[in-house]
Amino acid sequence: MTYTEVPGARVPIRMWADPAAVEDVAMQQLRNVSTLPWIKGLAVMPDVHFGKGATVGSVIAMQGAVCPAAVGVDIGCGMSAVKTSLTANDLPGDLSRLRSKIEQAIPVGRGMHDSPVDPGRLHGFATAGWDDFWGRFDGVADAVKFRQERATKQMGTLGSGNHFIEFCLDESGAVWLMLHSGSRNIGKELAEYHIGQAQKLPHNQGLIDRDLAVFVADTPQMAAYRHDLFWAQEYAKHNREIMMSLFKDIVRREFKKAKVTFEPVISCHHNYVAEERYEGMDLLVTRKGAIRAGSGEFGIIPGSMGTGSYIVKGLGNADSFNSASHGAGRRMSRNAAKKRFSTRDLEEQTQGVECRKDSGVVDEIPAAYKPIEQVIDQQRDLVAVVAKLKQIICVKG
């Protein structure tokens, strides 16, 4: 589909979703964001749904300003995927051992490594710039500096919620490794600190929604946020790189005879800010639950833990600020899912997938998400499908 423009907004709100299917509260959030004086445009993805301050599944382009609550508390959250030389025929009938090995090597939930992972000991890991990255931690907000030890031990860990690690098969039977995570607790604490700072600033008093408080260019507060934001985005990227290296090492050990090889890793943020130029303007583009889909750029759009995911290639559609959806998107809240569904429902909807099937992950049940095929179909002018994947192992936080 092509986009629909929402009428009556101060700036263009272009929607790759059916406006009639978008919750009223989410539509109001979009209109609220469009009232900000720094806004130059909004692109709304087909996985759009209600969020905090700004909708999940929106791309917010502003000039000289950024809204930390729109970025969210999981700064730099995103995806990584890699195709392997393994095929379905190489896999054992019982996948529980593989799942167990993943969970042993990569802490999940609030877990962390006993000691920081040494990237120099990881097969093929590029360590250039590693010391410089940690050196820049000295410049983060004083309120968060005391968390450095935990941040180093959480590097290379999954987290909870909708974060996952998967073994997948594409339609040709090739095995893919995939994972979804972000900047862990350090990103959350940095985000919460700066959201609080923004809400105190004089120019943010009287906003239609206090969660839309912004930092503006050429101020100390903006400089401090930009430093911490971009550092946390880099942390999230490194976090996924280390997990993927640990994941690959498991596969190498478990399939020694196959001498597994790996194609280049595809990686993309979907909660982040980028400096980009559109229509002659230098803009700060916030993708909250959206990926960059520039021409020829690879991306990952996952469904739920029982449906599958897509590897895509961007078409470079400037109307969407070169963006696409970040996943299927929720169609009901976590609390609503817990009330509506049981562990028996979860078992039925995740048949054929080696995964947790207990009450702790009922809120991640496939039925709580929009149909991924529909979401992909609604953005055919934003991305081209490269591969469709189906998970056979799913590790949840």
C-alpha cells in the first residue's frame, strides 16, 4: 500500500497503516507529537500502537530538537541476524540441548555475566575502538556513573520482555541465527535521567503531554543527552555483537563436523536517533519502533515467537524518511494478553518451537501481536522481502 495522510495535522503525518485500525489513543499521540514546533514530519509504520509519549511504530523528524521519551528507555534496541552454512538436515530431532546451551552461555532476564566478557577472546570479534568506547563512559551523566560495573557485566546479555534469541529456517531450509536486544539497564537509567531533566526545562512547561519534553540545539542539556544517547546506542550495538559471537561459538561447538561458516551479520537499531538530511534540511530522526530502510540496506522485521520473521532490503522511500516497521507490533497490552490467554493457548500457538511455554511468557503469545504477513504487505513500497524465516528454537528473557 502507499501511505494515507492524516488530515488536519500541522505537519504531514503519513501512515502506512489503516487509520481506522489504529487505536484512538495512538492517533491522539500522533496528533500531539505533530504540535511540537520543531517537528517537520511524521511517518507511521503498519505496526503502530500506543506507547509512552509517542506511539511505537513512528518516525519523528525534528529540526534542532529531540524528544528523549520518544526515543524510549531501551535506547538502541534492535536486531541482528546471520545466515549459516547449516541446513535443516544438520539439526538433531531434539532441540532442547541447543536451547539449553544458548541459555547457559547468554544470561537472560535480569541476569549478567559473572565477569565482563573479554571481546579479545571471541572468535573473529573486531576489538578496534573497544577501549575508546568504555573511555567515553567517563562523560555520561554523573547520576548513572556508579552503574559501570553492572554495565560491563551486562554487556552480552539478553534482557527480558520481548527480547529473544532464535534458531530459524528460511524457505530453502538454511539455518539462520537471530537475536533482539538493546542497551540493557544502563540505557534505561540514562534515558530515565534525561527524560526527567527535559521535563524540568522552561520551554517544556505547558506541553500537551509532559512526555513530549524536548532538548533543543545549542544547549548544555542537549549536548549532554546527545553524548549519552549515542554512547547507549553504541552499547546496544556492541551488546548484540557479543551475544552473536557467543551464539556462533555455541553453533561451532555443537556442529563441529559441519565446519559451520557464517555470512555477514545483518544488524539494525529500531529505537534510536540518527542525523539525516531531507528536503535540504538537517534533521534529527527518531525511529521509535522503526528501522532505517535506505535503498539497498538490509533490515530485519520479526513477528512473534510462533510465527516467523522477514529479512528485507530497503527501497529508500523518502516519504517514510527511509524507514520501515520494526516488527509485527502488539495488538493488545501485556496485561490484556495475560488475562485473555492461558499456558495451554501458548502451547498451541508455539507448536513446533522449542521454547518456554510457562505463565512467565504468556504476554508474548503470538495472538498478542498483529499478523506479520499483513504488516509486511502494508509496506511493499518501503521494503522488498529477501527471506522469510520460521523459528524452531526461541529463547525468551
